[in-house]
Amino acid sequence: DDDDDRGEDDAEGADGNDDAQDQDVATLDDEVSLHQLRELEYSEVSKFTEEQMRRYEAYRRSDLKKPKVKKILMTINPMLAMMQPSDPFIIAIKALGKMFVGDMVETARAIQKQRGEKGALKPKHLREAYRLLGPQLPTKKKEFGWT
């Protein structure tokens, strides 16, 4: 009977090994999808004009500073003061903020082009872009899911 119990434990140990293999496969899948994303990004970036490439490089280099993002978040909810700047939530908010700025610039560029204007973006282009994007933004606590 003792030998049978050990055999069952060994079988369970083998299942534990399968879990480790499943984790390795999941990691491999993540690496494959990351590789595919990089290839897709490269294929899209290679189609950019010189001006688009310059803007894209500036976008990639840009960063929203963690302490500033945290300060803004604290004005919304003081409980967020307890978060560390490296907290994944703050990193996610930085990413969303960067995407919003990118959308604003793209929309402002489109407005500038529609008006037949060239050169640097002006405040009027950004104000119009914000006006157009504004209805898409949540502005009330209810829209954020807060009561």
C-alpha cells in the first residue's frame, strides 16, 4: 500500500512538471507574439515618409514623467498617494496619456491639412483637435465607473 501511495505522488509530481512545461509554452507564445508585433511595427514604420518618421521617433522618445502623472492622479483620488511611481497602474496611465497626446497631434495635423496650412502646429489646431476628440473622452465620475 505504501508503494501505491508513492506511485500516486510520483504521478502528481509528473503533472506538476506538465504545469512547468505549460508555463514554458506560454512564455514561448508570448515571445512569438512579441516578435510578430515587432515585425508588424517594422513593416508599418518602413512605409513612413521622412516627416512621419521624424514625428514617430519623437513619439517613441517622449515620456510622461511618473511623479507628474502621480500628482495628477492624486488630484483625482488622494488614495493614490500611497502608490509607488513604478506601480503598473501609473505605467498604464502614462501609456494612455501618451496615446491621447498622439491622437491629439494626429487630429491637429489633419485639421491643419484640411485648412491648407503648413508648418508647426498652432494652439488653434490643438484646441480644435481637443474639441473634436472631447465628446469621446469620459468627463464625469459616472462615465469612469465611479459613483
